[in-house]
Amino acid sequence: MNILFCFHDLNLLPKTMKLFSLLSTIFLFIGCQFSFAQDQHLIDSLQNSLNKTGEDSSKADILYALSRAYSTNNPAQSMTFANQCLSLSEKIGYTRGIGNANNANGYGNMQTGNYNKAIEQLKIALNIRLQLGDKPGSIKTYRNIIASYKKLNNAEETLKYYLAVIKLLEETGDLQGIIDGYNEIGNIYTIRGDYEEGLTYFFSSLKINEEIGDKFGIANSYLNIGLNYENQKNYLEALKNHSTALKIREEINDKNGMAYAYYNIGYIKEQQGNYIEGLKNYFSALKIMEEINNREGIADSYIGIGNIYQAQRNFSEALKNFLSALKIREELGDPFKIAEAYNAVGIVYDAQKNFPEALRHYTTSLNINQEIGYKNGIASAYNNIGELYKNENNYTEALKNLTQSLKLHEERGDKNGMAACYINIGYISTQEKKYNEASQYLNKALSFSKETGNMPYIKQTYDYMTTLDSIQGNFDQALVHFRLSVIYQDSIINIQNAKQIVQQQMQYDFDKKDAIAKQTFQRQQDSLKYENAKRELFLQKEMQLKSITYEYEKKQAAAKSEKERQQLRYEEALKRKQVEYEYKQKQLAIETEFRAKQAAQKAKQEKKDALTRQEIERQKIVRNALMGGLALVLVFAGIFFTQRNKIQKGKKRSDELLLNILPEEVAEELKEKGSAAAKHFDEVTVLFTDFKGFTQLSELLTPTELVAEINHCFSAFDHIMQKHQVEKIKTIGDAYMAVGGIPTPNKTHAMDVVNAALDIQQFMLDHKEKMEAAGKLYFEIRIGIHTGPVVAGIVGVKKFAYDIWGDTVNTASRMESSGEVGSVNISESTYALVRDQFTCTHRGKIQAKGKGEIDMYFVSR
């Protein structure tokens, strides 16, 4: 699992880099107060005044002015005058001078890269300026502090000082400063993953820009909103906002903004798998970047184009674009982007099995990231180097690098990065026959991958689990994992209809395990491969044609005569015909191979059909042999059919009774084998209900009334369970127990059980109203729910019952007893699964008997 910094795949640009790089080209909020160039005439004038001034505040002000004059071109000289100003100001007790001197020294240390020292001095200056009520000066110092913290990649402190300076900007009415500040704050929240808070500031920026009619600013706000939605993978909203930004930038003829809008739209199309549109927009971005000579943008466009070629496994084109990006980035000297390009080139070489070149580029990326202290890049480089060594079977070096990567990902809480490391370490542990360790690592990888929804990682993990199971001789489990891997592969290629067919076929195969299902599954796979091959071939052809068009557009533009242009048109037409011809030949080859395979399968099936016909003929011979005894059979026919009907009725009745007490799957197993094995379920949801004050109420009712009331309630509960496909387990007195997710595991068990509980809650409320209106006594109910693992099976040999065991059952019971009358009380584990579908109210940590304090929630629709 190669990682391009913070993401698994090369065709996913790192969002942190993207946000910082784009916004840094647009927003100039972090200005410094020392913006004017060195003016020798001014310096001479100040020096002349300095010689005529005594040891007072005026001299301190002149020294400060000299410091500012040297600040841009000669930081050392600037700090010399700043220190003289500080010494004099401290001597005469000139507070403003002390503040000014510290601010000047802070800026000087910023210029020389000593950011920690700069922050220390700037904070002294800030405190003094705030005390003096110097709002403009305070704002400038805030900006310098923010710039220093940004250089140190300290997002927390950067955000803290941004929020503080915003208040001063609002007091001074600096609308542009407020707008830029809102955008930067929104940017930080977005990078931190607090998307809603980020959007709040971006929309605030948009509102002010619209009020003042600043179209450039409006477009910038839409850009930020689009990037925020990109990070949320809400590509529909992202595309809408980037398209709006593009339209505005075209209105104001903002070429740079237009180019980046095309770039962002290309990125979204790429993520949606629409590679033709993605490439089209990347080329549009590249064309404008070249027109305006935006070297950084040209490199970014090459990266985007390379990503699409990489996704299509067109490694030669991908490498060409990535190397072009690397060359430009090295010329520009941005270490972050240089490291990213080296990493991208390394991944292509890795895919081409050119391991020495891949290792060289990965190592260069690692060294650069270590120099700039970019932990995400360091972790990714270690992971990629580790995987490279893994592919070369050098497991010692692989583990050394993967362990380093894992440590950094754990520090950052990067679950995707952790999953990638666990996948690789799990594979290595399998090869080294450390099967228990391998299982632990792969299970961790699967857990993190599912948590982040990373389907390629899930698919890879299931592949490695299949290998591990096979080596250990656990072939049934290997088959299950293999099929799960195929399911996720179908999800990745996003052929929804075919995926549903395969999933249905797989589910049937899981249950029945017969040869017919396997044959059908194979046919489905062949069809999918055929359709995918045709689709990929078509996409490759379209991209080649687009590339040719772009290539000859550039050549036509550079042509000096009509004759030369005519020759170029002829060459372009030939190339396009060649591409079309090659495409048709490849398409024909794919179709021929598929038809041949179909014919072979058909022949195989026809052979089986012939064998079946032979069996039918044999059965006919047996039947003819029995004809002689037909008369005797007729004598007993009446008796036989009468008895058979009685037996069938009795069997039907016994089956109905059996299904009334056991799940169908368990009942079938019991009938077939005479017993049913207990099974472990990793995750189910258990429901308990109990009537309030049942003992006291039962003393006020006659036995007949009591039983009738319980039966009325429990019968309603049974229908509710059936409606939501929840398995009723048993009733004990006035307690009712049910569970979702057994005997057939599913992913909706928590939602099913909560829906059933809320239906019970509503039924009891309606029943209460009817009983009150009739002047009768009624029950009130407590409901508790918990999610976790259980063991399920049949208890006993007489009057047997299907039951479940485990700590999950005990905890679910505590949820009921710790709840409140009329409410549905759920545990933390259930809440984690249903919080997006229902309204949940946190109760805090509640004391539960035998369990200590547990987080509990009330749930409602």
C-alpha cells in the first residue's frame, strides 16, 4: 500500500498540501510591517538626525526607524539598531520604545529563520502595544506572530492568535483584514478536519465579500468552500462551488483563478472516476498556467495529469508528467512540493518493478521531509520504502521502515496510515510464519480501514487474510475472505448492478455451497472482466486522443506558415487513425478471448447436460422394470396416499411448532443433523424490556387479567420484532429479550433493534391512553439496548430453547434496569452505530450494577 503523503493512492492529492499551496497564492493576510525597501536617502537623513538628538525618546524613535529601514535587505543591521533602541528605551523607561524594539528584533529573527526567538520577542511587543491601546501596531505584531507559528507548523497557536486578531480587526473596521482572517481560520479548521467550523468562517467571508461587491473575494470564498467539501469527499457540493468560482473568475478575467478552478474541477472528476473529464480539465488548467507562466501551477497540473495516467496504469505517461513536475519544483525550490514529486515518481518506478530507482526517489523524499520536519511525509516515505523492501522479500529492512512509519502515524492519529502499515506488517508476519501476529495486524488493519471507509485497503486486507487462512488450512474461512475481497473490488470499480448480482450470488454460495453457484459466480466474473477491459481500453483510447489534440494544438500555435500547419494537421490525423486502428484491434482481441472462454464453458455445460440425459435414460430403465409390480402398487396406493397426507400434515405442524421456538437456520440444522452447533457472533444488538412495578400491579389484577395483559403486550412485541427482522429469544416473567444480527449476521442490526424499541415505546404509549380512558390499570415499560459479541445456540435436550450468552447480554440488561420509564436507553457501542440515524441525548456516565459507570444515551426519532 504505497502512500502519497497522507493518502493511499497516487491519484489522491494530499489535501493539506493542496489547501496551503492554493491559499498561499491567493491570500496575503500575513503581511509584515516592514514592507518598504531600503532607502539610502532616508537612512542618511535618519543618521543625521540621530547625531543631533540627545538620550531621549526621540532618539529611540529614530533608532527604531533605522531598524525598519534596514529590515528587508539587511536583518543583521536592522537588529543592531533595534538593540540600541531597546537599550536606550529601557534606560529612560520608554515603554513604547521597548515594544517597538522587541517587534523589530522579532521580525529580524523571523527573517533569519529563528522563529522561536522571534515569537518570544514579538509577544513582549504585543503585550506592550495592547497596554498602550495601539491597535494598528498590535495588529501588525499579531500578524508577525502568526507568520512565525505558521512557519513552525503550529496550527493550534496559529489559530489562537488568528482568533485574537480578528477581534481587533472588527474594532478597527478593517473589512479586508477580517475577510482574509476568516479565510485563514476556515482553512485551519478544514485542515484539522473540523469541516463545519471551517465552513462557518468561509461563509462569513463570502457574506462580507458579497456585501462590498468584491467579485475576486467572492470567487476566493467559493474556492475555499469547494476545498472544504472536497476534504469531506462531498464531491457534488465541491463541484458546485468550484464551478461557481470558475464562472466568476471568467467574468473578471482572472486567469490564475480560472486555471486553479479548472484544476480543482479536474481533481473532483478524477475522484469520481470520470478520467476523460478529469484529464480535459487538467489540460485546460495547464494551458492557462503556461499562458500566464505560473510555474508552480504548471507543476501542479502535471501532477494531476500524471495521477490519471497512473490510475489507468499508463506508467510511461504518468512518469513523464511527474518528472516534468519534479523538474519545475526543483527550480522553484519549495522543499515540500519537491518531496511530494519525488514520492510520486518513486511510486511509478515501484509499480514498474524498477526498485532501485523507486528506492532512490523514496529516500530523497524522506530526507527532504526530515529536513523540513514534515511528519506526514516522513511517515509516508518510510511506509513506501518498507513496502518496497517487502516486495523484494527483504523483511528485516521492510519491518524497520514500516515500524517507523507506524509510530509516526500513531502519533498523528492517522488511521489510514496506520492501516497501510498494519496491512504490510501483517503480510510479512504471514511470510515469516508468525501466524498469530499476522492475524492480529490484519484484524487491526481491517478495523481501521472500515472505520475510514477505505475500500482499497479493505480489499487488500481480505486478500492477505485469504492467504493466511489457506496456509493454516482454514479453507472455509479463506473462501469467505476471498469472496469479501471480490465484493470490495466490485465496489471499487463502481459497477453497481453487477456488484449486486455478484453479492447475491455470493450470499447464495455462502449458504448453499453447491457447484452451480460457483459456476455462475465464475461466469459473472468473466463478464465483469470483459466489460472492465472494454471500458479501460476505451478510456485509454480517449485519453490518447485528448493528448494528441493537446500536443498538436501547441504545435499549431508555434507553426510559422500555413504549409507547416497543413502538414501538422495531416500528421495529427494519421496519429488519430493509428490510435483508432490499434483500439479496434485490441477490442477485437478482447472480444475473441471472451467468446472463446464462453464457448469453452458452453461445451463443458453441454457435456454435463449429456451426462444428465444419460442418467434420465437409466432412470427410465429402472422405471420400466418396476412396471410389472404396478398392480400391487395400485392395491396399496389408497393406503399409501392416505397415510402420506397424514404424515405431511403432521410434518407441517411440527415444522411450524419448531420454527415458533427456533430460528429457521437453526431448525434446519437440527432436523438434518439432530443437533445444532453453538456459534460466535462478533457483533449483535441485544434488547431487554421490563415492566415497571410489575409485582405490585400483579397483586391488583386477577390471574386471568394479568396473563391477558402480558399476552397482549408480548404479542404486539412479537409482531414488531418480525417487522424489523429481529430475533425474539425468550420471555422471563415480565421481561422480554430479543437480538438483532442473528442467526444471519448483518450490518443493520443496531438500527433494526432501535427501530423495534421505538415502536414498542409508541405501542405502550398508545396502550396507556386506551387503558386510562377505560379506567383500567396499565403497565409502563423500561427498554435497554447494548451492542457487542455473543455466543448463540440450543440449550438442553428436552424442551430445548435457542438462547444467547456473553457479557453483552448482561450489559444490555443493565441498560434496561438503569433506564427510565418510557425511554429507550442505549449504550456507547450502540450509539456509535446509530447516532447518524436517530436523535441521541447523552446522559453522562451512569452507575450500572456490576458494571461501574457506563456512558448511556436516550434515543428517539
